[in-house]
Amino acid sequence: MIGDVGTPVLKAALAGLAQRQRVTADNIANVNTPGFLAGRTDFESSLRSAVRSGSTPEISGGSTARSMEPTNTNGNNVNLDAETVIATETGLRYQLALNALDGKYNSMRTALRTS
């Protein structure tokens, strides 16, 4: 798959999703920690920008920033329900990207066997 743009995009997406999963797990672990502000990971904007410009996306975890959502009385703003939804959605997206990458590698294996 020489010159394939999809593989680097999928690898960058997997790295970003893995980082989001780590940040979400940290948020959940600190749900009762006074003053803890939930983290939010953004990799989609840089990935989208790289794809639009035709450049190879950088494989990194994206950027993580603290959420500025309102806090409860102890200064913590982790919402367990929202974090659970984010964790589930991230897991599903990760599996989808992994399946797509696996499909690319299966195609490559098939092509090598028939040559």
C-alpha cells in the first residue's frame, strides 16, 4: 500500500483515541477528588487539518486540556455519566479504526499471496 494515505490516518486516529481513553480513565478515577478538573483530548482537529491539506498526519495523542465546565461544591467537574458515554464511544471508535486497519493489512496479505 505504497502511497496509501489511509494507513497513517488510521494510525494517528488510534493514537488519539488511545490518549482519549487514558484521559477518560483518569477522569473517572478522580471523580471524587476535590478540585479535580476533567481532561478533554482533541486530536480530530489536527487530523482533519492534515487530511484536508494532503499531508501525512502526525501520530501523537493530540492535545489534552482541562475542562472548563462548571464544578460542583468541592471544585470537581467530573460527570460520571458523561465520562462513561465518552469511554464507550471511544472504545467503539477505536475498534472501528482497528478493524479498518486490519482490513488494509488483510488486503495486502492477499495481494502478496496472489503475486
